[in-house]
Amino acid sequence: MNTKQLTRCALMTAVIAVLAPLAIPSSLVPVSLSTFAVMLAGAILGPKEGVICTAVYLLLGAIGIPVFANWSSGISILFGMTGGYLFGYLPLAWCTGKAAEKSTSFMNLVIGMVIGTVILYVIGTIWFMAYMKMGLMPSLAACVLPFLPGDAAKIVVTALVAPRVRTAIANSR
């Protein structure tokens, strides 16, 4: 990676780290801006750099910097009941970045983010079910259904904002 790529990754890692802790506590899984930040990173940086800055974010949280929802951190959070959702950020960033690499049209970005979100939900829900020893329907009711409207809004906002930011970055020197 060159200096420009490293700088972009560092900046987007910082964006994720600043937005992700902002959360509204809910029953089991907090509602945070982390998915928005991860999608934004993928849409702006592309699949490779989006995954790199998301992985760095996860490492920062794992070593104790309070960057996870509600300013939490540590290995116990990363491998706890919501750990699957945290690891699901990696394919979310990749799918979003892959879509943006192909085209930054609104519909293309939405499709990429929806696919990434579905993968995140699958990984996170399977992990949650195993960790909590809960069935599919109660897990979906706790970890997916309440988040659908918010995630839909985050996808729309990201699809509207990211192309403009991506263009501005590409035109900067």
C-alpha cells in the first residue's frame, strides 16, 4: 500500500471508531452506527481497503480501545454473543466495496450493501444462536427484525453520500 492508501484507511478506521460506539441500548444487541460506518468505508475505499480498515477497527476494539457499541472493547466482546455481527462487518465492507468498484450508482450500491447485510445477519445470527443456545425465531426476533428499518435507512444514506465522497477523494491531490 502506498501512503495515500494508508492515509485513507487510517481515516476511515477513525470514522468507524468514532461512529460505532454511538448506540442506543436495546434488549440484547445495541443499535449503533457501526454498520453505516463500515458500509461507508467499503463504498468509499473499495473492497480491499474497506476490509483492511474494518479489520483494524476490530483489532483496536480487541486490544481494549473502546470502539465497539456503547464504548465497549476487549476480546470478550469480540468473541461474545454479538461477536458474529462484529466479524460480519468484514464481508459487509467487502460486498459494499465490490459493488462500488463496479459502479457507484445508487441501485448498485444498495444491492451490494443488502447482500453484505444479509451475510452479516447470517454470520451474526448463527453465532448468536450458538452462543446463547437459542432457536432461530427468537434469535431473529432479538437480533435481526428490530434492526431492519434502521439498516435500510443506513443503506439509503450511504448510497446517497458515498459516491460524492468517493468522487471528492478521487479528485483531491
